[in-house]
Amino acid sequence: MVRAACKNVKIGDLPTGQRMEWVNGLAKNLNDVMKSGRPVRSIERMTGKAIHDVLQEIEKYAKAIDKIEQGYKH
């Protein structure tokens, strides 16, 4: 499914700057995954790490908000 999606992607907005670096990195990672001997396992690892990173960021944000709210209660 991912392979078919990658073959049919049409790019209309070419990114520049930091966004370009991010897109190029993602494209390279996906290309490496698709060429690997176990693409499904590699995609699971890649998405698992991304989900873990997002959850860590949410936790940091929630702690910062909680700290701010505690300041208003006292």
C-alpha cells in the first residue's frame, strides 16, 4: 500500500529551507524502508518511534501547563 502511494504522489508545492530538509529526510527514510529486506517491520519501527516522540512532546507540554496552572491556584 505504501509503495503504491509513493509511486503515485504528485508534488505541486516544492518546499524550501527547513521544511525542505524535513521532507527530504522523510523521503530518504521511506525510500530506505521500501528497499530494506523487511519493509513492513521497518515501517512499524519508524512509526513507533515517531509516535513515541510525539507522546513525549505532549507529556512535556502537559507538565508545563500544569506548572503554570499551579501558579494560579496559590
